[in-house]
Amino acid sequence: MPHVLPQDLHKVIYLDADLLIRHDLSEMWDQPLADYPALAAIEVAAPYVDCVTVFPQHPERYKWIPEINPIKNFRQLGIPGDRKFFNAGVMVVNLDRWRREKVPQRAMDCLREHQDYVLWCDEYALNVVMSGQWGELDARWNQGAAFNSYPSWHESPFDQDTYERIKNDPWLIHFTWIKKPWLPDCSHPYTGEFLASLDNTDWHKFRPGQGLQAIKTAPSFRTWLRAKKDKYRSLRKSLKNALKELFLTNRRDAA
């Protein structure tokens, strides 16, 4: 972003593609950026660098958390375990500071140097590079799918007030992980609202699975698939015979 966007642009809102925006983004834009490199919301699936450090006497508070230790080598890096960990899918980015401090380059260097410890590429790198420096947005700006795994605030890493605000009035729904509302069999509680929003766009006739099913049943697709099978049938047979001969030869050599 610091290099692709115009140099006279000083800040920008970055948003992932798998989002449902339910609140006026101008309120996020108006949050004081100060000299923070970025503003972001806590990662509900991994709220702290090391949850065991934060809740040592209350293991019930972190047993529901999908990832209790998102930066495995935090001690080696000198990062305190009780520091908060943010989700990189929603950010207000300070482009001036990213340019000045070469944040993208440092993030890529971090991934190369610590690749054995990387869990989520962008989040790992940015949380390491900006550790202790980023500003925190209201958690309602990024309700990740993992939030729905907490039965109540008692089993969550949040206090009761924060938990209720995220649950009852999320400003931005983040369809993290693999189940997306545009895919079949998505059980996310905001799937219906996503599809209702979709109906206000040029894709209003789309429903999960319809496009794929239409492709599979189209005569042109079946013709194409049959042709491909016929084309490669002899190749598969030759390859199978070659592998069989290689196996038999190796057995004879071993004997």
C-alpha cells in the first residue's frame, strides 16, 4: 500500500474481501490515528500473544480460544506474552509511518527469518513488526467467525460488557476461516444478512451452489469433460504400465 497508492495519501482503510459492513466506515476513519502505524481490532480467535500468560489461574478462560499462542517464538523475539494480538483484515493504516519505517519490507523479512513459527502470514508478521505500537479499535469493528465458538462471556477472553457488545451489535462481520456465506452449507449466523445485502447488488440472483451446479449440468461442460477423459485415457494407461514395469524391475533387482 505505501508504494502502490499515491504518495500524497497519508492514511487508508484496509478491508479484507470476506466482510459484511454493518456500520458507517466514516466513524472508523475519524478515529484519532496519532502516530500509530495502524489501528486494528483484537483478533477474537487469538486475542493475546500468549493466553496462558494472561489467564494462568483461569484455564477455563482460554480453553475455548482457537489459538492460545499465535506467536510461538514470542520469548525469542522479546515480546511480552500479555500483549494483545490484532486481526490484520481490518485496519486504518498510517501510510506515512509505513513508508518511513519500511513496514512491508520488514514484515517480509520477518516471514523469511521466522518461517518455522508462522501461523497466519500477514497477522504474524505485522503483529511482530508493530508489537506494542498499534492502536486498538473497538472490537465491534471486527467480529471474526471464531467469536461464535464462545458459549458465553465466562468462556471467552472478554469481559461481560465487551462480549455483549461484540455479540449483539457487531459493526463489521468478518467471515474468517473456510466457511464463507457465498459457499454452500455455511452455518454462520450472519449468512442470511450477507445474502440479503447481496440482493441489493448486481449479484442479487446468486445463491451458494447454484453456479457450480449449473456448470456441472451444462451440456457444454459434460461434452468438455468427456473429451478430456478420452484424450488422457491412453496417457493414463501408458503411465500405469510404465509404473508397473518400474516396480517389477525394482523387485527383480532387489531379489
